[in-house]
Amino acid sequence: MKLREHQELSIQMLRQSLSKGLNRPLLAAPTGFGKTVVAAQIAKQASDKGKRVLFVCDRIKLVQQTLATFDAFGLDVGVMQGNHERTNYSAKVQIASIQTLARKQHLPIFDICIMDEIHSLHKAHKHMMDVFNNLPFIGLSATPYSKGLGKYFNDLLVPITTEQLIDKGYLCEVDYYGGRQANLDGVKNKQLPTGGSDYDPQALSDATEKDGQL
């Protein structure tokens, strides 16, 4: 699979960052950039050198999507997820969700770890980075704005913007629509599996309908 110029650039930027000893780079790339493709290329280059690669998804349902991309690169991939049909602990490249890793008593052995959607920073992410503090961790996110990310990543890489991707014809132009703000006073929060919290969907729906937004 031939990478696009902005994807090639992102790999060059990551390589330069790691060569400077910045072993916690965060690749900030817009939705539609092809971050999983970049991760697959990194995994291929690393596994070809005999290195073990761990790719961490932030949700279980993204495991299959990532697996399809990695398969397209011809990678030898194992999946850590219950009794998954692609379980293969001897494979150089492993894909796992952060929820699966959080339940494991023993963390897998790897030489480089790529963490997808890292703006949803789970306590299990932090634990892994603390335990393997001498190994490189690459974060991927289109929205790296979560509080505290700077404590765990030491280089922010922005190879291209959404506007530039639109100008180059890789993304469609976007029309923006916005409504008036609903009154969210008293809307209760709900704990998320990732460790954070957000508005309870039903309570948010009730408040929005009451305020005449729907």
C-alpha cells in the first residue's frame, strides 16, 4: 500500500522525534488523515526488524477495523481479546483494546506501543507507561486537547491540518450548523468505561427536548 505524502511526513516526524530521545510523541492528525494506515506502516517497519509492536485501541469494536488495515499490509498479527479467532501470542504485532489490557494480570511484552484515540486517556494507559517507562509510546489523536496529556507525552507532531487536507482534495469541504445552547443545569453525569465521565444520555435527551432543541 502506497502512503500519501502527509502520511510519509508523519512517519519522518515520528522517527526524528524518537531519534532525539523523545520517546512519547503524540501524532495529532485530523479525522480522515489515515492514522491507522500510518500505524500499520510503523508496525511493518518495526516487525521487519524483529521488534514486537503493541497497538492499543480505545474501544473493543475498533479492534476488527484495525485488524483489517493491518492485514492489508500483510502483517503477522495476533489479537488479544477473549477467545478471538486470531489469538496468536507469538505474532510480532499484537492488537488489543485498553479494556482488555486493563483486566490482564500480566501486561504483554513489546518493544514499541502505539495508542489510538489517546485523548481518552485511561488509567490503564498511564499504568503501562509507568511500568514500561523506558520504551517508546506513540499516541494518536485527532483531538489531543484532554487535560493532562502533557504529563505523559513530550512531543506534539502536526504534519497537516484539516484545512490543508481539504485544499489537497483528500477531505470534502464541511458545512457547519449550530443551535442555541440547551440548559444543562442539573443534568447528571455518567461514568464511562474509559475512566472519565460524560452527561447521562437519557438525562441529556430529556433536557434537550424540554428546552425545545429537538
